[in-house]
Amino acid sequence: MENEGTAWYLGYIIVYFAIMFGIGIYYFTKVKNADDYLIGGWSMGHWSIVGTVISTWCGASIFIGTVSLAFIYGVSAYFRFAFAGLFFTFLLIFFFGKRLRRQKLYTLADLFGQRYGASVGIIPSILSAFIYAIPTTGMQYIAMNTIWTIVFGLNPTTGFMISTALILSFTILGGLPGTIITDALQSVLIVAGVVILAGACLNFAGGVDVLLTETPANILSFVGPFGAKDLLLFTLSVGPFYLVWQSSWQRIFAAKSEKISLNANLMGIFISAIITFCPIIIGLSARLFLPADTTPDLIFSTVTLQLLPPYVGGFIYCALLAALVTGANSFILQGSSNLTYDLYKRLLHPTANNSRLMLVSRLSVVFIAIGALVVAQNFTGIMAIYQWALRITATTLVIPFLATMFLRRTTRTAVIASMLGGFISTLVCPYLNIGIDQTIIGFLFSLIGISLSFVTTHHPAEHVVAVMYEDLPCAEGESTCSDH
């Protein structure tokens, strides 16, 4: 029976990756330049964007991380992570999406580079590529490894190698167009898989009535077992990051029109807000039938193996793989955009042609994928990795981003001070034992840094605008932005 189950799981996975690589090979022949590879040629339609938003949101942090949070914190896990992130993503899309898209940007660092001079884009570019993209890609490897180890009994090192090879190969082939198309298809698989598993877990736990009566009140509370203050601090360490999340920026830019960009992205996060409650049900239900000392990151794979017959469980594992592959692709391409455009083209080779940029893009994909492998092999705890990356990115970049959008008076000196102040204080604070959450300290020092705008002058390299109301040079075309 065990061999029969393994055959089902393996069959599903082989078919899944055969389809994925077929699409990747197709786009390998179609993608002609770095714009197509990293931004999708600004040509994606409504449902492609909706699907890729759903798929990107339902990665390891949702399938594995939110399940583990719900197992520990209960219902409040939804508000700690999923709702917090989706709310700030809504703010980005609704209030900033149209203006950002009109600037013809590639990355957040591109925004800072155009506004304050090329060198200022180095900080957000390095942060996005190294502090965010590499660890979060590694997070997908860790989650994928739960399948190879639990289902197929492979040792972790072999599992990590398989994960890296599969994700790297597909990303190199298809770029963002391949990712967005497969995301749109995978979104159906992901939604069906997580809904089926949530229903199975709830049924095994005894149904809604048993879940509500047997679960402690503080676990069912919106604020969780540790109270409102703990919930607020966790939310603050997660939510603001999504204003500067490169994956959302890419999907805003990839749509073929402003209307499609707005409507499709909003629909995607609305559907995601519903879907992301399913992992809460899985985590809550698992509390009633799994040992309390179960490793949280293994809950999703464990309940799939234990509760579902192989012909259904194989489908669920494919849904998990779909979520992890699409998440990893998005994060790798995010980092590749930063390294290709922000560091290589803007600073090292401004006149680089398309063939050179394509080569650099694919080499940077390899670099990020291998860096993520190193992270995955040396760290555990998916939500711990993700919260760390989100917190540092947010305290470094959110306030400079808002100042750039709204305040014409913002200066280059102040933005650099704000970034460095937020970054360094967030890293150092935990070692000082001052009793104040590092996220608050980080935002405070970032705000102090940006306030230097009122006592410093504009640098000659600046293009002085408030981007929410005025255009940057690239909004008028490539020829007008080459000097910024």
C-alpha cells in the first residue's frame, strides 16, 4: 500500500513538472529581451495577473507559515500575517499603483535612482536582492523539502538539491512571462488543494461544532493568547513591508493597461484574502489531533500524508509544489531585476544591449538560487526567516518611499540617512535589551533620518519632484532618463 501511495505521489509530481517545463521551454523561445524576461513586456492580461497574484500570495509563508502560526496562535494568525499583508498591498495598488506604473519603473531601487541619483538606488537594490529575495527563496526550498523528506524519505541535502535544480531550471527558461502564465494555471490548483485539505482537517477534527467547543477561547480570539499589544507589534513587523514588496510592483507593471493593472491586482488580493483563511482552519483543526510538540513547519505535509488517500494527497502535494515554485520564481526574478537593472545597468554598464542584459538576468537568477540554497541548508523556521526579512526591509525602505511619493522637499542626504538609520537600528536593537520592539526603533530612526530633509539641500543629481503628483524623467521615455 505504501508503494502504491508513493507511485501516486510521484506520478502527480512528474506530470506537474512536465507541464511546467513545457511552458518554460515555450517562453524560452519567445522571450527576446530583458524587458520581456523580467517585466513581461508590459503586456499581461486580466486573468493572468489575477492568477499570478493569488499564486504569489499562496507560497511557503501561507501554506506552511500561516498553518504553523494558526497551530500556535489560533485565529489571530490571520490578522498577524495574511490580513496585515493584504491590507497594505491594497493600499499600494489602490493609492500608488497608477502613479508608479506611469513612471515606467522596474524596481523600487529604480524609483530612488531616478529621484536621487543612481548611487542611492544601491541600498534598496542590495536589500531587496540579498536581505529579501535570497532568504525568501530559501524559505520555499525549506517548505518543498518537507515533501521530499516526509513523502519520499529522502535526506534533507538531497531534497534541497532537487528543489534548487527544479526551481532554477524553470526560472531560467521562462522568466516572468512563464511565471505569470503558470501562476494563472496554478492558482486553480492551489485554491482547490488548500480548500480540500482545510475541509479534510476540519472533518477529521470533528466538524465546526467540535472545533469551536474544544478549542480554548484565547486561541479563537482575534487578538490571540498573548493579547492585542503582541498582535499589533507582530502586524507592524509584517504589514508595512508590502508597500515596497517588489513582487507586487512587478505585477502592477506587467499588466498591459492601467485599468487591467488596478482591477486584476485588486481582484487577486480579494480572492487571496478569502483563500488565506483556509490555512487557519488547517492549523486550528490540527491542534485537536496532532501532538502539541509537532514541528509547526511539517504540519501541512504531515496532515496531507495522514488524512488523505494517495490519489487525493498527490493532488494536494502538487498544489503545495505549485505554491512554492511560483513563490520561488517570483522572489528570484525580483532579485534578478535588482541586480540586472539597479546594479549592473544603472551603475556598471548603462549602454548594455538587450543580449547582454538577458545574459546578466539569467546569471543573476543562478546566483540568487544558489544563495537561497545556502540559506535553506543553514536555517530553519519559515516564519522566523520571513518576519526577519520583512521587518528589516520595511524599517529601511517604507518611510523613504512615502517621503519620495509625497514630499518634494525630501533630499538625497535625508533618504540615505533614513535608510541607514532604519537598517542599522533594527539590526542592533535586539542586542541592547532596551525593552522596546526593534520594529518601532527601526521606524523611529528612519523617521529621524528623513527629517533631515528640512535642514539639508538638494543634491545636483536629484530630480526634484513629489512622485505622487509629478513625473520622473523615465515617464517621458528612455532618452530623457539616461542621466538619472
